[in-house]
Amino acid sequence: MPGTHSHIRPGIPSSLYQPLGESDLKRIVESAFEVLEKSGVAVYSKSARAAFRRAGADVDEDTSVIRLPRSLVEDAIDSNPSSITLFGRDNASDCILEKNRVHYGTGGTAIFVLDPETGEHRPSTAKDVALNAKMVEWLDNIHLFTINVFPNDIQDREEIDINRFFHALDNTTKHVMGGIYSLAGCKKAVEMAEMIAGSPEALRARPFVSFITLIISPFKIDDHYGEITCYLAEKGLPVVVPTEPICGTTSPVTLAGNVLTHIAETLAGITLVQCVQKGAPGICGSVGSITNLHTMDHVAGAIERAMINAAVSQLAQHFDLPLYSTGGTTDSKEVDTQAAYESSMSSLLVAMSGANYIHDIAGLMESDLTVSYEKLVLDNEILGMCQRVLRGIEVNDETLALDLLIEKGPGKDFLAEEHTVRHMRQEFFTPQLANREKRNSMEEDDDALSRAERMVETIRTSEIAGCLPKELRRQILQKYPMIQVEHNPQEKV
């Protein structure tokens, strides 16, 4: 049932895949400090420049380039929290980002969806924000909801943020994270969250929302995202400062050069957060990928993207900083074989690296442009398999069953043993969608995709109450009349 999340085990630690050797990691670390100190970052936000200047950075007012002394960056790393909890509105959904603990969520801010009724490829709307949040509320292996579609039906830029966050919070009790489109919209979303929490202090104590800004590769903090980052740091709310360098266009073409760009840029973002307010909860971000050499477009499903993000995960763990990473993406335009193998490979590799929060990992396709509801459900199953891998093989007296093996002796089966009954439900991952029956007993339209389609329909048509209390919901809608609510939480999308 939605809202119980009884099977979720978020935060399993993992360091099963480490693409960087120790000497390579140290070399990238030293190089990151060097590029920030010698080349620096172009900063076009007045508030950000002022914060850097107050902290002792070298500011060139003519070029807006700021060079960050190593000591300043190291101080920022030390003062940034090494553990940040992204709270749900119930304790069962809390996600602790620290060390190598792994969590999964949606993301991407896609501008299209595959319509769950018709299969039509169409622009996403506010209703899709609500339905995606509702889906995540049901799906146990998706731990957080990063708002993953854009409401194309909302024209005013300053109304986008309040609509996205309202429809998310009204349809899931899990933590809600989202990108921001205007400073005014960000302030409205924060005010609304404070209403839901009961006070600004209560929200800071248990932030159930967090926000994503951006370091623009290569090495730029623009006015828009710089001002928003400073505002969120002042509020003491979790802010992700991700970077999205692409091999061969906005970073060197080599994976090593891209990883260096990644970690240096996001460290600049962490330094900005700490220059605004020591101890503010900043989260590193890793989103980049490689280039399609035929078109020079961004590639979402490349295995190298997973390798890059796994390497950045290693570096974040070296610095003891929480990380927002990327996995599970595909360039496929359909929910097909390509989508399955690209999503599965990157999901597993990045999870095995111990990345703290892997966003984009469920539902996203077509080079991050489209969300499929069926893929969201299928990816939830893939993530259950990833979780089983991260859990590993537990070896102790009970699991080895040495005494039982000796007692039974050769040629005896274990089907009716108490040991089997005790462990059989917890030891294996049991899929909901994969069909493991023999061919001659398989019913028509009972393959994994057909089962996913039926699950989407079940969730989509379920009549469950909204996640916001009715009176609070009424107060929010009264205060923010720009929120579009043509549909009720119970209405079919």
C-alpha cells in the first residue's frame, strides 16, 4: 500500500565498484585544487561574488573571474555537513546522505511523457507532476521524488515552481527535491513548505524539500542560479550544486578530464554555499556524460556516463561530502531492449560505487527528454535487483547452515526444513513484473511490460486521498491562487 514503504531499505552502503585507483584519485584531487586556484570560476551573480570576496577569494571585477585559494576550498569542505538527511513527511521515508550509503529517485525535468492511456508522446503538464509523485508514493524502491516533468501548461515562469512543488507534496509523503526556475518562484516554494512544516524553524529542523541549482560547465556560476544558491544557503535548506560537463564540448573529451571538471566545479559550488553560511547543507552534484560524436549531442545511456558518475562518487567519499549522482538513463525512445540494458547497467554500476542519491534512475528516457510511466515501474523492479546486489551475501553460522548440511547428509533435499521457511522470503529478491513461469503455462499478455502497464493503470486510477491535510491544502490554495488545481488528488489523470 502507498505510504507504508514497508519493503524499503534505503541507505545500503556500497563500495563494490571503484573505477579510480588510489594514486589516480589523489592526482585528480590535487588537480581540482589547482584548477580552482589558477583558473577559477566565472561568477555573474552579485551575491555570490560578494560572498566569495568576504571569504577571501581573489575577485577580478573586470572579468568576473574568481580564483579560489586551496585553503578556502578546504575550509568549505570541512564546514559543509558530511551527513545530510533528506526527510520525508513520515520517518519511514527519511534518507541519510553520507559516506557510501545509496538511495534512488526520479529526476530530469523531462518536457514530454508517454501518455499512460494512449501511449502518445506529448508535452508534460501539471497533472503529470501529480501522477509521477503518486507513482513514486507507491513504488518501494524509489526512495525520493525529484520532480521529473515540466508543466508545459503553465506559462508564467514565476508560477512554475509553486505549481511543481505543490503537486509533488500533495501526492507523496516522500522527500521532494526540485530544480528551480526563478528566485521569486523559489521563495514561494520555500514559504509553502514552511506552512506545511508549521514554521521556518521546523522546516530547517526537518527539511522535507530540497532544491537543485547548477554550475554551468565549464566553470560558470550565472546570475540566476548564483542568486538562488545564495538564498537557499541563507535559509539553511539543502541545496544541490550539480555540474553537467559533457566530454568533448564543455569538458575535455577524456573521461579523466571530465571527472576532474566535475569535481572541481561542484567543489566551487560547495565553497559558495559555505561562503554564504558556514554549515549550510550543500550537496555535490554529478550529472554529465559523453558526446555523440556524430551529432555532438549529449548522450544519456552511455556506459561511460556511469563510469564518470562512479568516479565522482569515489571523490565525494574521499572529501566526505554528500553526493547527488546520476544513473538509469537511456537514449531509447521506447520502453524496449535498449532502454532495459542501458538503464540496468548504469543503475547497477553507480549504485555499486556508493553514490548517496542517484537521481534520474527511474522513468527517464530519450536522452532525458521523456518520462514513461511504464518504465518508472520497470525501473523500480531493476532497483530492487540493485538493492539485492548491494545487500551482498551474509555469512554467519545461521546462513552457512553447516550443521544442517552435516545432519542431512548426501542426497537429501531441504524443501521442508525449518531453516528454509525461516529464510526463504528474505533471502531472494522476488520480482513483481518478471514472468518466471514456463512457456506452456504463461498466459497471453503476461510479460513484464504488460504487467507494468497494468500496475500503472492500478495506481493511476486508485482513489486515495491527497497527502496534504484538507484544511492546510485549502489554506495553501487560498494563499497561492496561481496554483492550477483543475483536478483533485483522487481524479484519474
